[in-house]
Amino acid sequence: MPRYYIAVPKNQSFSYQTVCSWKNYSFTGTYDEAVIKAIELFSEEGYFEDYIDQITNFYETDQRYHMWEDAKEAWYNEDYESMWKTAKSYFIDYFEFESDDYNKGIIEWDKFDTEYMKNWDEDEVIVTELN
């Protein structure tokens, strides 16, 4: 099974003086399973509060109507697997890995140097194993 690095940035308001930080997770399983776990982790951090607005703005008008009820039901029931199945292209785009001021998203473990997982205030990398 492949191993994935999931980086969840702290959900905060950004300003010029904001020091960005994130949480590092290691997940072993399929990509689909990693995305479902990432949806859960990002939701717990306060992301996706406006999930319905985000996906309706992401998809073309004709697609919005067909997915609205399924997406709304999945969100309110915290059914992360259904959220993934309903809006795959949105989540693939959302979780595309970024590493600039902070790490965000999903990437295969071996494709990212663990040295860059370290937050600014850490002497060593702190990673939470999810399975």
C-alpha cells in the first residue's frame, strides 16, 4: 500500500505578520482513502464550513443542480466518503499539494523531503501516524 503525507494548515486569518503552521500526518492506504481522511482532518480544523458554496462555485452550472442534494446531505451527515464520491474533481484540485509559506494537501510520502515537513518552531519533524 502506498504511504501519503497529508499536511493540514492551521485555519487562521492571514496578515503580514502571521506565522503559518500546519499538522503533519502519515496515512497508508489508497489515494481515495487518503482523500477521505484528509476531508475529515480539514473539516476538523474548520475548513469546508462553506463547502456547499465552494463546490457550487467550482462546478459548471449544469453540474451544480445534479450534485446539490447529494453534496448537502453528505456534508450535514459528515459522510466524508460520500463527499469524495460526489465531488471528486473538486477535492483532487483542493488537495493538490502546495509548499510555500506552509504545507497543504496530499502527496505520496516518498515524493516530499521530510526536512520540509518541519514547522518554524520545531527542532524535529512531528508526524501523526493515522493507521
